[in-house]
Amino acid sequence: MKDKKQLIRIVRSPDPDGSECKISVDLTGKKPGRGAYICNSPDCLAKAKKARRLEKTFSCKIPDEVYEKLTKELETSAQ
């Protein structure tokens, strides 16, 4: 268990037509949408990708491009 402030929030933004998942990193913790928390490291994201945890949490298929974007955002936020 970690403190919430040590974790990064990943958000599935609400989509009005429901046709696609819009996944992004929420550094402020205030974006609207369904959220999931992971530790602030690309390794945690890689483990979540391997176990398909975000897909299970958000109930949608997440493309590899989204994971690449999230990895880049996590690397820049960790600096």
C-alpha cells in the first residue's frame, strides 16, 4: 500500500458516443472520468500492460500506442 500522492492516476475520459476509449495520465488527480492508480514508474505500467490490468479496469481494448504515450508521460513526470 502506498500513499495516494505517490501514485499516478490513469483516466478513461467519458466519450459521448462511447465508440473509443480515451486514456490519459492525470497528474492533478482532478480530470473527469474513471480512474485507476499505478506507481510512478514505467515498470509498473509495463506490468499492468502485461497483466492487462487497465483493460480489465476500463472494460475496453487499449492500443499499444496509448501505452507508449503513457510511458513517455510517466518518464517525463518522474524527472
